[in-house]
Amino acid sequence: MSRAKRSILSWLVLSPLIGITLLPFAVMISTSLKPHDEVLAYPPTWLPKRVAWENFVDMWDTVGFGQAAFNSVLIAVAATVLALVIAVPAAYAMSRLPMKGRGAYRQFLLVTQMLSPILLVLGLFRMAASIPLGEGTMADTRLGVIIVYAAYHLAFAVWMLASYFATIPADLEEAAWIDGASRGRAVLSVFLPLALPAIAVTGIVTFVASWNEFTVALTLLRDPSRLTLPLKVVNLVAGRYSVEWNQVMAATLLATLPVAVVFSLLQRYLVTGLTLGAVK
Amino acid sequence: MRQGWKWLIGACAALAMAAPAKAETVRMTVSFYSAATGPYFEKMAADFHAANPGIDVKIEVVNWSSLLQKLQTDISGGTNADVSIIGTRWLLDFVKDGIAEPLDGMMAPGFKERFIGPFLKPGQIGGKTYGLPVAASARAMYYNKAMLTKAGFPDGPRTWDDVVAAAEKIKADGGNGFGLMAKGTEVDVYFYYALWSHGGDVLDANQKAAFNSPAGVKALTLYKAMLDRGLTEPGPTNYTREDLQNQFKQGRLAMVMTAPFLINQIAKEAPTLDYGIVPVPTGTTQATYAVTDSVVLFANSKVKPAAMKWLDFLFTAGPRIAFTKGEGFLPTTNDEAKDPAFTENERLKVFVNLLPNARFAPTVTGWEDTAKAVSDAVQSVYLGSATPEAALNAAAAKANQSLGK
Amino acid sequence: MLILPSLLLALGVIGYPFYEIIRLAVSDVSRFGMVRGFSGWENFNRVVSDPVFVDALVRTLVWTVTVVGGTILVALPVALVLREDFWGRGVARTILMLPWSIALSMAAVVWLWAFNADYGMINAGLQHWGIIDKPLQWMARPETAFPVEVGIGIVVSIPFTVTILLGGLSSIPSEIYEAAKIDGARPWQSFWLMTLPMMRPFMNIAIVLNVIHVFNSFPIIWVMTQGGPNNRTHILVTYLYELSFYLGRPGPAAVVSLVVLLIVFSATAVYMWLREREG
């Protein structure tokens, strides 16, 4: 089969799925650019008669987009850093150090990975509400959400990092010890640089998962100034007496684009990183 | 470490010394009724502070949908505010758990007498007053004048037969006649309107389910028949009260039953809409639903006298009139009811005149479960998966279980 | 020493809530979360005798099987095509990975709007092409709402699944195909006899991870129908959420949590047993 023929065939096979994949983006872009009166026009059209850039400006105010984006970034970054700080040593220990109960620890990780926070949401919520913090409790604080995210992404992070660390030859570190470096130094100067790509991939996945998370945030956060982007967007639709779809779509688009760009750029690394981590 | 302790002790000492001079702070949780709610309470808090410099009032505004959740967290964490607005239907649980403080002993003389009797009653349990009615509403039918005039009912429908006849004509012109609400909260209430007006009741005198009476079957059959004949909007299980109100504002729906606050919304969002308000249509009798939200004082509050002072202030005529007018509710105190804003508002009067025939949700455990069972039954009928009789009987069995009968 | 913090954090944030849930499950809990006393099996009885629970349990299984099955059925051919070398492959890959970047809850919001009866593009498109003559009320009936939710579940699961399968395919050395070709194997034969068996570990992991994920998937159904109308799109996790935070019944909600946990644990045990057996 020639390459041209194969290309046409491939695209033909993929086209339905590509269509469905792109549809939400098309809907987002189309609606986010429509002025208010055109959104509720019947029958609907794809192209706005007038491009309403003001939706983004209005949305910024009504949603409090800046504050919500800040919350999302803060929570996702902090959760990622916390998860990594705890997971990297654990993964190092798992892949390098002989220890008793490694098998049990692995099982433990697997089990925690199986537990989605939604199953424990009621308990999480009560836990947060029972821990005093400042004037109130851990419930309705960003810190609470950060800790929960970090805990639930931990298993995945350790798992992925450990499988990757296992592929880094131990000889290099050992060579460094012979050269007189302490174990800690060897890890810092030899091991970590090699492990960086894996840490980066794990970090990105954790970041995006935290960025997109909905249930825990929905349960723990309530103060409008602390809500994350997904909550803000869903709040615009649920329980309102009028839904400004053009603003909703503008918010969704703006919240999605940065992640989409990062994903497209890093897609190749993610594929290798994830398969390595998931299957090994 | 040692430094830290020193600092801590110092801070404690400073706090202890500062304490007597510090103003008392009353925290209040307020539900979000409209964009005006927050500013209103902030302003009242400032006015109150000006008159009582020793007391600071802090307002926390929460969406209705997350109010129950917030109360859950705060109460189980012991970090609840001093006073809060709650749905009066939650009051029984509050009292059972010992969360709400009885107010009778703390109310200044004459305070209780300010309220309109029927609105205060749902806040009283076992002869004690726990909740003060802060917001009250009743339900009536809004109709689009142009559409109803064309259909031959320029003064709006009076009976269910009128509604059906008008909707038939409106359907022939390609419009949606009767708004049938079957999604979200109050799906059960929408059914109760017809149930009551056909002479039925939700619970009987023994607090046992009675909505599956012949009147109930008749009411639900009526709604279902209208749906089947295309006299309602298509797919009512997709429409919440808010959706129907929006359709009404856009002039795409001829008739809908809802609360007085739609008047304010229309004035703001669809000022050109020509509409009228009539009582809930009658079958055999006249009836409507009335509902209140209450303010409660938490039993664990440390500033009860200050909090009572604040409540006393909130329920004087000035603040009440501003609140009720701003939100589009009904007056709950006698003084505000005398204000021309209410006595001379023809539209609001329809609601006020309905009050003698108004039914309140009874304060019984299991009321919410009953509401859920009835809502589910109503939906299953609209979806065509059960007959009105079978669905209501099944719901009654479920409700009786929750009601402990 | 090095794994201690991870153990502590996981145990604290998973263990304590777990304890709370067990405690709530056997207690009489008020709407406002006050534990009134020990109630034994009462919450269990209430849950088990609730037809909505049984219904949601069955629907959860249907939901999991159809979404995961559908995902694999779509993702496998897509991965096979994406392995081929063709013009614009990079673009195609990037596009197909895009759903990954939208938060599930936001994707549900966008789809909800696309399926809006009056103003949504789906009805507009279907009417334009003459497939339907008047707008369909997609979300008004469980018969249409639930399949729509399943479809969206599949679409959002595809990127992850394709990624894993692609990784698996790339681990198969291309030489063996050439060898098979020389031996006269037809393409479908080499797919059936070589690709599929070699892909098995990858398929397994894709299935297991998807099952865990889909089984617990909350946002799509919560945002689109909240389990309604008439409770007929509830899966266990949405039912559990509604019970605890909307109907004010934390006790029974805790029971549902426990039931789901039990299912997850037994599924995990079966999976681990299978893995051990396969070595």
C-alpha cells in the first residue's frame, strides 16, 4: 500500500472519532464568541454574527476567573510538589534499597490507587471538619485540598517513579561512592539529574489531575474566593436562575487552552513515560 | 523552641489583656437569595454597629445549594456562626440535636408579637420558639397577558378547566401553554398545588401519607394528561423552576406557578413583558403553598445576648421593609405589612390574599424523604413508567416508612 | 525511613476517613452530621431495601462494562491506525489526546450545552441533516440521557487508553511481522495470532485502570443529570453523594461507600490473583 493511500485510509478511519473529539472545542469556541442574544437564538448557528470578545472580559468579572485560576494553580502546584517531595524518596527506596516488606508496601500502594476519593468523600469531609486550623477547621481551606490531592496521587507517583528509577543503572551511583562521595551526594549529583525526566512527567500528570479534579474540591471548598476553576464553571451552570452560556464557554475555553497546549507539546514524552510507569 | 514558647506566652498575655476592651463579634450565616442579599446584610451590620459600637456583626453569604453542606461541616467541627438562616424544614433536626437555642426567654417583650402568626408557627416546636421567619413566600400563577387574551382568558385562568382550555388554544398557535416543572427542588410542591386545589392533602391528621387519595390521583392524572396532549413544554423532566421562569420571561411560556420573587426578576430582566398574576387555579377549592426560612440562634454561641440584640434590630420595620422589598418576598412582621410597598402593590396582593388558604410544610421527621418520594413518583409518571395511582401508592408506602407510620 | 512520610500521609488521609465511614455506617446520624448513637445494621437494612440502591448498583455495572468495553473497542483500532506511518500522524495523535486536557467536569458542562434541546448544536445538526424533525429532549428521559453519558464516558477515556495501547504496540518488535509476512501470514492472521497475544498485558492494564476509573467516575453524571430524572441515571457514587450532601442521610451514605469499597477491594484481589497466576 502506498503512503498516500494509507494516509487517506487512516484519516478516513479516524475521522469520526476526530470529529467527536473536536466537537466540544468547536462548541466552546463558537458559543464563547457569541453575544448574549445570539446564544439563545433558535435555530442555533455555528458562526456568530458579531464576534463578542467582551464575553471574556465579562466572564473574568462574573466568574472571578483570576482568583479561581490562582486557586487552581496554587492548589495544583502545591499538591504536586508535596506529592513529589514525599514520593521521590519512597520510590528511590523501593527501587534501590533492600528492605523488608517491600512487597507489602507495593500492595498497599496498589490498594490506595484503587480508592478514589469519592468513596471516602464523606469521611474526608468529616476529617477536615474535625481538624482545627486557624479560626476554623481544615474544611473549606485550600490546604486541606492540597493534602488530600497529594495523598491520593502519591501511589501513582511512587509507582511511576519507582519503575523508572529501576531503569537507571545503579553502577553510576556506585562509581560515585568509590570516588569518595557520600551516598547522599551521589544521589544528588548523579541519580537525580538522570531521574529528572521521570520526575517531570510524574509532576505534570499529577499537576493536571489536580488541576482537573472536581469531587474533593466540591466537597471541601465552599467560600467563593477559594473555589477552583472546575467548580466555578460548574457553579455557573448548576443552581442558577439564568445560565450565561457564552460566559460559561469562555471560561471553559480559557481554563482548558493552557493545559491543551502543554499536553500537545509534551504528548510524546507522556506516552513513553506513562506506559513505562503503568505497565512495569 | 524556647523563644517560641516565650512568644506564645506573650501573645496569650496580650490577648487576655486585650479581651475586655475587645468588641463582641456576632457571626451570621446568610443564604444567597439574590445579588442584593450580601449588600443588604452588610449594610444592616454597619447600621447596627453604628448604633451598638460594642457589637460587630460578621456576615457570611452562602449559596442555597451549599448551605446544608456548610452547616454540616461547621456544626460537626464546632465552628458554626452564632446565628444562621436555615430552611424551616430543617428546624426539627436542629432541635433534636440540641443545636438550636429556644428564644422565648431571651426575646424582649413584644418581640414575638411583631410577627404575623401563621409565619411564626412553623418556627415553633413543642411550644418553644426556635426559628424566626426571615423570608416568606407563597405561590400563585403568572400568566402572559398577550397569549391568554388571544386564548380567550384576558384575566387569566381561574380553574384547571380554564388552564386546559387556554393551553389548547395556545398550543394551536404553536406556543407552550402550561409550565410543568419536574426537575430540581420543589417538584413535589408543584404537584401539591393541584392536589390541594382538588381537596386533597399531603399528610392526614395522623401525619400519615395521604397524597395518594383520589384527589391526588386526579391531580396527577390532570398534569399527565396535559403533558400527553402537548399542552406543556416538551420534556418537563428537563425543566427546573428556574428554566420555566426563564421561558416565561422570554415570552415563550403562557402560564407558570411560582413565588413572588419572579416579579422582581421580570422588572429587572424583561420589563416589557405584559403579565398578570392569579391564584393557583381551583379544582374544587382554593389553596396555595407557603414557605418560610428561619433565623436560628446556635446553642453553642458565646454571645447570645449580643446576637439577640442584632436579631431584634433585623426584625424592626425599617430593615424588614428593605429586605422584603429587595428580595421580593412577603412581609413576615405586622409593621412591614402596613407599608405601602406591600399594601399598594397589586401583584403582591394576590399572594397576600392567598395566605388564609396557604398550607405550610408540616414539621415532622421524614418530611424531606416524603418530598423526595413524591418527586420521584411524579417524575416516573411523566416518563410514562408508572400510572399516577401506582406511583403515588408506592411513594406513600415509602413516605410512611420515613414518617414512622 | 524514606517511605515513612508516604505511609503516614496515605494512612492518615485514607485510613482516618475510612474509620469515619465505618463509624457512620453503624450509627444513627442526623442531617447535620451529629452522631446520635449506635444503630447496628439499621443503615444497612435501609440501604439494601431501597430500590434506588439496587437499581444504581445494576446501573453501575452496566455503566462500567459499556464504557470500558466501548473504550477498548474504539481505542484498539485507533491505536493500530496510529502505529501506521501516515501523513499527519502527529497531528492526528495530538487531536486525539485533546480530551485529556479538559477537566472532566468542564467537558460534561460543554457536552450538556451541546445536547441542549433548544439551542444545542447536536439537535441543530441532526435537524439540519433531516435525521430528526423536532428537537430531542436528550436529558429529559433516562433512555436517552444515560446512553449519552456512556458515550461521553467513552470519549473521555480514549486518550489514556490509546496511550497505553500505543506504548504496548511500540514494544512489539517489527521484525516479527516481517518474518510472519515472509511465512505467508495474512494481516488479520498476524493481528489475531501475534498482536493480540503480545498486547495482552497492556490490554489488561488498560482495562483494569479504566475499570477503577470509570467505576468511580462522578463528574459526568453529576453535572449532566445528577442521577435523575426519577433516579434513573444514578450510579453508586452519584447516589452516595446525593445521600450524604443533598438528602442529609450520612449514615446510609456511609453504607453505600462501604459497599463500593468492598466491590473495589474484591476486584483488586481478583486482579492480583490473576496477575500472580500468570506470573
